[in-house]
Amino acid sequence: MDIQTLTFIIVGLTFALYIGIAIWARAGSTRDFYVASGGVNPVANGMATAADWMSAASFISMAGLISFMGYDGAVYLMGWTGGYVLLALCLAPYLRKFGKFTVPAFIGDRYYSNTARTVAVICAVFVCFTYVAGQMRGVGVVFSRFLEVDITAGVIIGMGIVFFYAVLGGMKGITYTQVAQYCVLICAYLVPAIFISIMMTGHVIPQLGFGAELNDGSGTYLLDKLDGLSTELGFAEYTSGTKSTIDVFFITAALMVGTAGLPHVIVRFFTVPKVRDARKSAGWALLFIALLYTTAPAIATFARVNMIDTINGPDAQGTAYEEAPSWISNWESTGLISWEDKNGDGRMFYSGDERNEMDIDRDIMVLANPEIADLPAWVIALVAAGGVAAALSTSAGLLLVISTSISHDLLKRNLMPHISDRQELRYARIASAVAIGIAGYLGINPPGFVAQVVAFAFGLAASSFFPAIILGIFSKRMNKEGAIAGMVSGITFTAAYIIYFKFINPGANTPDNWWFGISPEGIGTLGMLLNFAVAIAVARFTADAPRDVQAMVADIRFPKGAGAASAH
Amino acid sequence: MSFESEKHAEDYWKENLRLMFTLLAIWFAVSFGCGILLVDELNAIRLGGFKLGFWFAQQGSIYVFLALIVVYVIKMNKLDRKYNVHEDHEEPQELGESLEEEYTH
């Protein structure tokens, strides 16, 4: 059977599975739709959180980015896992005790203000759309290569599937589909990594393999060989990066804090029965995430060595284009890899200086890796299914936040307080259908490449929600004036900095022009500090939070008496 | 108020914060410390094929993060019981949980 038929079968089977689960887990009430009735087992919730969390960016782009960035790729590895420590220690248990459906609901109630609620809704919708655009794009890339449909058709198929289970099942449908999607995506990620690790180093565990000696009898360590290759070809040494220390520091912090402030991640902790389940669930989530995140740098290293060896040939003189392996022409047809014979010798050559003749998109590294390493066809098909699973699971989680923010926080709590549960559920479904349409449009007309777009969502979340939630829990006296002023100034500052350097004046996007040498990716950290400073300063000059709110804060600080998540 | 006294509530919160800040200090030290600020110094030391700073940045810090959450979960469950503010307990849902009960007693 050829790769394409196999891919159709495996991707088709996973789709059938997701639809089956969606029908089984239909939502009957708003409680089902928003928080799966708060009855999800912490281990299952950990898996769903992991799938929710690991997006097309984690699955498709991250190892590729690390592969091209070397040490600097650590910003993603530490940034996207370290946030779970903050979540488990500072946020999840308290928000679970508080027991509402959404992040804007916490902000609105804690700051006793519908203005604060509306500001939070706007921030949530803004963050989620930034993020979801990248996911739909990821679905398109996978479909265009493996099923040979064009990106537009790929995005529409993806939208159809998400529409089906997100609109029908809400959080309940999404949670159980995500458990299945986690299993698909982690297998798809680990299987090729294990194969390649055995081939290159003889180690079954990739995490050990990439720090081991090569299998070719030379006795050199894999990373030493890669450092050598990199410097010879005019790149920076793989194990030391090119970014400045301050920039690495700020990007890592923005990603960590952003992780802890992303509404679609936080909302997952409202679905477990107890406060201690929320803590435990954060641990399970990080375990499931760590499986992929500790494998990613191994894949990055293997892929880079393999790619350089294949293109430049064993003697580092370049491989003749006629003898090029089939993956190069496969990916050339998607436009993600291209070769220009600059010196006219008919051989391909890849390097970091003027000898370079290749243009390789980072996004293909994970997807092409099994082909580069010559693995069996079913592994390649499995990777395609994994990429789709990662993109779908995250899109669904984000779309749910958009729809609940609108139907619950904006309509029910603000504009139309008298609608019934059934009507609210209908509005939630309409809102998620509209959101899917917009997300699809953004996927077909993407604003940038996957991981980069996603990285900005973190900066925005870090500079808006995180400080407001932290102050809401750890400071009894923090008032609405402070929180609103903080959120508005934090997100405005961060968005302005990013928009200026990325869209208005991209030519100026160089370290010389950045404030304190902080890139737009890392500016969310500064936005967060600004948010904290403004909030604390404004709160000093205005009245303390009312007594009943202070009593509520005292109440969320211990687990006893946590009820199920509720609307009021 | 679910605490026996105002004093208990304060003590519980203080112990909670102390645990939280200790764990966050370790969190900061492994990621921002070993993985970023001290990476060049640590890279002089080797761990098999890894330079140590590079290993912390791309592997080690993640393992430590995981350990921190496990310690937090265990310690907080203990603390909740000490001040009698744990959630009312129904029958254990799974083996892991009943083992954990034994451990914390």
C-alpha cells in the first residue's frame, strides 16, 4: 500500500473515533457544555489538558524551531512547561475552589464589576483568536502534504470535524475527544523518535540517545558532531545560541507566565470534582506534556544531523540533485523546501554562509523527519494523524473559551440576564459556530507562520490575565480600579509593541531598536510587570475591595467546602 | 469560616506561602538560573554527551518542574489535613489515591 492510501486510512480512522466520542458525549445542559459537569477524573483531565495544550505549534513546529535554533530553542521547552508549576502552585487550586465556569467570570466576580468582566472577555477572545489561527494553518499544512488536497480544502475539512464535536458536545465532548487525541499524538511523536534514536545511537530512549555516542563506531558524541558540523557550515555552535541572555530570559518568562494565563488552559481545572484534584491534575498534565517536550530536543538534534548529512552528502561536498532522496521532491511540491543551483554544479548544498543553496521551512522538520530517516510508510501516516490531532484538540479548546466567554460572560451575565439555560446553550453553540468560521478564514489567510503567531498569544495572556488573577488571589485588598487599569495598560502596551515591530515597521525589528534588547516575543514579560505596577499603584489611591469580596478571597484560600462549578 | 480559629487560618496560609515560595525558588533556580544565567559556566561541565548547562535548559529543568508539582501535591494534602480543611472524603476513586492516603497519614 502506498503512503497516501495508508494516510487516508489512519487519518480517517482517527476522525471516525473522534466523531463516535462526540456522539456518545453530547451536552445536555450548560454545565455539560461549559465544564463537563465538573466530573472528569484528574488523570483523564491531565491527558485532555495536555492535548488541549500541545498545539500544532508544539507538534509540528517546535522541534523544527529547536533544530534551527539549537540552545535558544530552550525558551520554548522551559517556557511551555515551567508555566505548569505556576498553574499548580498559584492558580489552579484557588480557581477551582472559586468554582465558576470561565476566567472572565472569576475576574468579574472577584473585582465586583461588569466592566472588569467585559475587559476580560475582550482579552480572552483576542488571545484565543491569535492562537487558533495558527492551529487551522497547521491542519492545512498537514493535509496539503499528506492527503495532497490544497490548504483551503484541508482547513475546511478540519473545520468540519471540530464543528461537529465542539458544537455538539461542548466541554464534555471536547474533553473525551482530547483524551483520544492525546493518545494518537503522543504515539505519533514517540514512535519515529524511538526508531531514529535506535538507528543513530542504539538507545531506545531518545532522551538518552541524543546525549550518547554515534552508532557508526567513530566514538564521537552526537552533539559534538553537530557542533562541529554547525561551525564548519557557518552556523553558530548548536549547544550555544545566538540570542542575548536578556532576550532568552524575557522570552522564557513570557511563555511561562503566558501559559499560566491562557484561558483555555485554566478552564480545564474547572472540570475536576475537587480542589486537590485540580492540583493533582496539573501534575498529570505536566507529566503527559513532558513526554513530548523532553523528546522534542532529541528529535531536533537527530533531524538536523540527518538533514545535513542527506543534503551535503557524507563527504560534505553536496549530493547531486538527480540522486536526491524522494522526500526532497515531495516537499518541494508544497513549496516548503526549495533548491537553487547557485554555483551550477548540479549538487545541493546547505550551509549558513554564501555557499548555501537550500531554502528549508522549519515547519517541515517533524513531518519530514520519518521520510528523511527512511522509516516505514505507516509511521509517516501516523505522524500525519498526530499532527491533525494536535491541531484539532487545541482549536476545539480555544473555540470553547471564545463561545463561553460570549454566551455566558457577555450575554448571560451582562446583556441578557433573563435568558433560560436552553437559550444560553443555543447561543453558546451559535457563538462557537461563528468562531470556527472566523478561525477557518484566518487559517486560509494566515498572518504568519504557526509558532510565531502562537508565541504572541502568550505575551498577550501574560500581560493581561496573569497579574489580575494572581492579585485577585494573593491580595485581599486589590480592587476593581487597580485590576482594570492593570489589564488595560498591560495588554495595550504589549500589543502595541508587537504590532509596531511586526506589522507597522517590520524593518526596524532588530536588537538595536528593541527596548533593553527585548524582542517582541519576550515583551509580554515587561507588559506583565507594567500590569502589576499599574494595578498596585492605582489600588493604593482608591478604596479597598468591599468586605464581602475580601471574605470571598479568604474562602478560596483553603479547599474545604468546594462545590461543583456553577453559574452563579 | 471553616478553620477552628482566626489564628489557624493565618497559620495555614503562612505555611502554604512558605511552601509555595520555597518551591518557586527552586523553579527559578533550575530554569532561569542553571538554564539561562549560568549556562556558560555550567557548559564547562559534561554529563556524558551533554554540556550541563545545555542539558538543564533542554531536559533537566522539565524533570525538576515535574518533581516540584509532585512535592507540592503531597505536602498540601498533608497541610489540609493538619488544619482539617481537606475536602470531605468519599470512597477512594482509585488505587493511587488510597495509597496516597496511607502515605499522608
